[in-house]
Amino acid sequence: MREPALPCPPHAFDEPAARSDSRRPLPVRPRHVRLEVRLDPSVARVVGQVVHTVEALGDGARVLPFDAADLRVEAASLDDAPCAVRHHAAGVDVELPRALARGERVEVRLAFTARPTAGLYVVGPDQPDVDRPQIWTQGAMEDHHHWFPCFDAPQHLVTTEVVATVPAGFRALSNGVPEAEDGAPADAGWRTFHWRHDTPHALYLLTLVVDRVEPVVDDRGPVPVVNYAPAGRADDVRAHFRRLPEMLAFFGEATGRAYPYPRYGHVFLQDFMWGGMENTTLTSLTDAVFVPADAVDEQDVERLYAHELAHQWFGDLIAPRGWPEIWLNESFATYFECLCMGALEGPDDLVRRLQAQRDSYLSEARDRYARAVVTRRYAHPYVLFDRHAYEKGCLVLHTLRDQLGDDAWWRGLRRYVATCAGTAAETAQLRRCLEDESGLDLHAFFEQWIYGAAHPRLAVTWRFAPRIGLELTLTRQDDGAHALDLPVLIRTAEGVVARRVPLTGQSRTLVLPQDGPPAWVAVDAEQACLVELDETAESDAALRARLLDAAAPVATRLRTARLLGQRGAPVNTDALGQALATDASPTVRAEIATALGQHRSPAARAILAGFVAGDAAWRVRAAAGAALGVGGDRALVDVLADLLATTTSPRVRAGLLKGLGEIDDPASRAVLRKWLDVPSPRDTVAAAAVAALAAQETASVVDELALRSEIGHGRPVRRAALRGLGRLGRAEGADDALKRRVRTVLEARLQDPVFQLRAEAIDALGALGDPRARAALERAHGAEPFAALRRTLREALGKLPAA
């Protein structure tokens, strides 16, 4: 049932379109799916047959309710005996010629034709950003039933077999292993590819890709890795996945279970709506991340590969028992992505990635809504794929690890993998495994952190009282009941002392034994817990000491730099400059550069100028370039322009362009225009120039942004243009004519063929808040095929004032 276009209340996950989750009843247990299809990339039509092997759950099963849409079942049979078929709004009922006995296994064959609107996509060169014909499928959430009749729910684990006949010159790729990598001859001009996957998995993980690609085999790991490259791109493919054997080894050790399938691989999809999809044994990836070999490191594309590989354990080997349990897929994959990249790049990288997860989740909790990680009331399963399912759940796992300790955490995690492998799991099973290995009662933790919303917000103050000790006051700024044992670091004359203090639902002052006044105190110094800290009462002197102390953890120095960025006294500028020159962490140095920009002083800019070109880490140079322009004037334009011309790093150039965007001056705009069409991997430079031009918030750039929002420009450029138009439309001083012009452009993009462009247009219209957009948003909701964007449309409608 399609959700009605009822506006979402602001800052609320629950909405009028929501309903309680329930599993569809089924009289049989699906066991195996054999799919036989004939596909032509020039025709958006599927002709085939599917054989479902099912096991009766009880005596008397006679009618099988198949999920089906956009298709017609032409015939059905059981053991060659014809079955009656009844099409209806919810799918197709197949009436068997006889009743089944409990435990009986049978094969039900259905011949069908389909013209799918979801699930299977035919793309071609006439579409934007597409250079060759290609067919690909995307089964999540429950979209396979748009192109073949099936039991489309995540808790049904099946083995699969795909037999695809395609035109000669194309390959058909699917899960498992092929009978022959190059297929077998069929009738004239066609080849047949036969794939088998003998390990049960959720049906939404079935994949089928038809493309002109060649296999690139990597035998360095525990199983063969076969990635597929478009013509002439084999070396780029090798560069992208050069560290995959190390990733496979990491996950095998971390989970206690070696990679569980006979092979693995990747294929890049054109016009794909997501970053990646963890189809068992063959991950689909957006070709937007398929950059030249020399750009792989700077574009940070490997994190996506680590995330999708983590899913082979969390989501594939262990499926979710219903969509409310999706955090068992996405939170685990997000956390283990961070852990894997930290293992490859070092602990500093892990801190940076976990901080990014924290910033992302807190942004959603602050600006959008806060919800329970596991909720059973929602409008459509796709709306659950938000920053709570990914980022918050990741941080909850990190918190849980801190509370249990590493030894018990890893034993419990490996017990969970061993216990639930090959099943559809629920959160209660994870909890039981962790309890069994730790000896703790985790009921309260799971109730508060998984089944409850929000997170603790805590103001921290401290003072030293002679003959008493350190008085540490924890003031709750939320009304939750989340409880933790919080780690605390205290810098004394003798060294850094580690303590743990209880966080309860109440504010409290704790007295800690202490002989002399500490130089600094850091609650949750490693940011191991999902607690939002307010340290604004901390003295400048203590913050400077904390920043400059190499014994303070990287996470503490990072958040200390942020605090000092809000305190522009010259002595703080000097401390930040000293730390920028001496801190060993690129993550901290990048944060320091951003903080110095907030000081907006000549002294801060003088420090930054030396690091734009001089720091060894490109992230620091990029941050320094962006910060250099904050609060700047015409005199800085030439400096930034010269730096742009001399650096070769696209990401550093993007930072410098952002810095230019901070300088509202015709000379700055003139420089930015020179970079609007400069090519770079993933359009990093051009998109940054567009965003910087929008940051000028002047009506003179609206036509340039509108032009670059149109088909023909790269997607990153178009997205930046739409985001920038939204910014212009709500800028202070924007007149009605400008708002009308912006709204007209944004409304036109609500029908854009590119998923990400529609998403940007919806977000921008919601932020614009113009009630005249209501009719366009409602029309778009009726036409939008993706449930995730329909939710975004309802949120945009909820932001509009009454007309």
C-alpha cells in the first residue's frame, strides 16, 4: 500500500502515514529459487520462469500467496500439474491442485512476463551519466517482486540459482559461482550464464547484472576475488581493490569466522541510486566512486568497500528477522567499516571516522528527529535507513564495547556470529550472546540505547578543593534515563590518572581523591561513549593545557581544538598555532586549522598560510585552505588564487575554493568562475567551485547555478548547484523575485531522472519553506517510485507554513 502524502510533523519520526510492522503470514518455508530469464539491454521487459522450492509448515496448505507487481504470471504448475492463478492488488495467489502435507517439499513453477518499475533497471546511453547499455537489479528493500513473483521478505533464507540468456558480447553476473565464467552458447547471437549460490541468504540479496565487462581475478586472499571492469579499466579495478585481501583477513579475525562463501567480487553500476549494495558474493557499487587509480586514496573510496564487505557477515551470513532489525545490518557494517579502515590506516584514522559518525548522527538528532534504533512503527521499510540505523547504531556498539571491555565484547561478538550464522536474527539474540560472555545483565542498556530514543547530553564542570579532592559535576541536559560508567582522565603532576564515574539519570557531583589541582580533566576522553558533552564552562587555560599535552587522547585534543576555535583570544591563537606545528595527529591538525579560521584574525591567517602548502597530510592542507578565507577580504583573493594554481590535489583545491567562497567580493567570484568546469575525479573541484559561488549569497550567481543544475553537468556539480540554490533562496535579503526563480528551478528537478538530484531538490524546497511549492511537492509524491524520497517529500511538506 502506498503511503498518503500527509505532511510529517517537524522533528518527529512518527508520522500520519506510519503503521505497525507485521510479518506477512506464509503457509510454507521457502528453500530454493531457480530463476530463468532472457534479457536484452535494449528492451525494458523480462520474460522468464521461476521455480520455487518450498516446504509446507503444516498440513493442508493449498494456496501460496506470492508477492508480485508490474508482472503477469502466464502459467503455474506443481509437478507438471497446472495451478489456478489469481492476480490481485497485493500480488498473485497460486492455488495448488492438491493440499500439501507438513514437511513436504515441492517445486512450484511460474512462467511470467514483467515490465518492472522497480527491482530491475535497464539503463542506456540516452540517459545522463551513462555511456553503455546495462541491466542491473536492486532487491532491497522488497523490490524483486516487481520483476519476478517471489516471497519478498528478509526473514526467508533461500539458496538461489540464476540462469540468464543475454546477447553475445554481454555477461550475466549473479550470486555464488558460475558453471562457466564466459557462459555457454545459446541460440544464434545469445549466450547463457548459469550461477548457483548454495548458502541460504535473504532473497533481497539476489543480484543480476548484464554488462559488457571483463573479470579481473585476484587470488591473493583466502578465496578468489573476481571484480568486473569495463573495457580498458582493469588496472583501475586492481588499484581500487588492492587491499581487499587485508580486509578479508581483518573481518575473518574480528568475527571469528573466515569469509563464508566460495568467492567474492564487485561490479560497478551506472545510474545506481545508492553507494553500494551487499549482494551476497557480488557487491554492486555506484560507478561514481570508480575513479582513476591515482585518485583512490584521496577520494577515500575504500571505506565503501569495507562497509559492503562487512555486510557479507552482518546482513548476509546473518540476516535481519524483519526490517525493524536493520541495525543488525547497517550499524554493524558502519562500525566494522571504521574498525577495518582503522586497522589499515592506524588509530588516528579510526578516531577521525568515529568523529564523522558522531557529527552525522548528532546532526540528524538535532535537526531532523530522534528515534529508537529498533522501532516497529514506520511508513515504509526504506525510512528506517537513516543516520540512526547507520551512525547512531555504530556509536551504540562502540559504547557497548567500552562498557563490557574489549575481552568480553569480542567474545560476545564472535559468539553472536557463530550462533546466528545462516539465520535471520533479532536483537535479543545479540543481547543474549553478549550477556553470556560478559556475565552482565544488559536489559537496561538495550532498553535505553536500542529501544529508547535520543542520547545523554551532559554539562561537565569541575573544581579542586584542598583536603577534599576533585569535585566533578555532571549535569544532565536531557530527560533520559541512559546510564553508563563514564571513563575520565585527569592530568596530575605525576601523570595522567584514569578513573570511571557513574552516569545516571540524575545530575550529581562526585568527589574524586586528588592531592593537588589537575591541569585538565577530560570526561570520556577517548569518546568511547555516545554522550554529548557541554564543556563550555572549561577554562581557557585548562583547554590549552589539554590541547598541547601529547598524553591527551586524539579524540580529546580534537574536541578541545573545536572549543578553542570559539575563543579567539590571542593566547588561544598562539596555542592552536603551536599545536598545529607539533601535533602528530593529522586528524587533530585538520581540526586545529578549522578552529584557527574561526578566530578570523591576521595572526590566525598568518599561521594557516604556512600550512596550506606545507603540511604533509592533504586533509590538513585542505582544512587550512578552507579556513584561510573565513572572514577574509579582497587582499586574500590573490593569495588563495595562487595557491589554487600551484597545488595539484583536487581535495586541497576544493578546500581553497571553499575559502574563496567565504570572501564576498567580485574578485573572489571571478576566480571561482575559472574553476567551474575544471575536470577532476568525482567533479571534486567543479562541485566545490559551485558551492563556493553559492556561499557568496548574491543574486548575481543564480543563473549560473541554475544552468549547472541541468542535465549535461556531472552529478556532484548538479547536486552542489541545487544545494546552493536553496541557500540563495533563504539568504537574508532574498527578495520575492529571487525566491520565485529558485523555487521554479527546484520544482523542475523534482522530476529529474537521477535519484540524488531529486533528493537535493526536495531538501532545498523544504528548507526554502515557500508554501507555493506545496502543489509541486504533492505531485512529486504521487510520482516518486522510491519510498525513501517519498518520506523526504512528506518532511518537506511538513516544513511549509500554511498558504
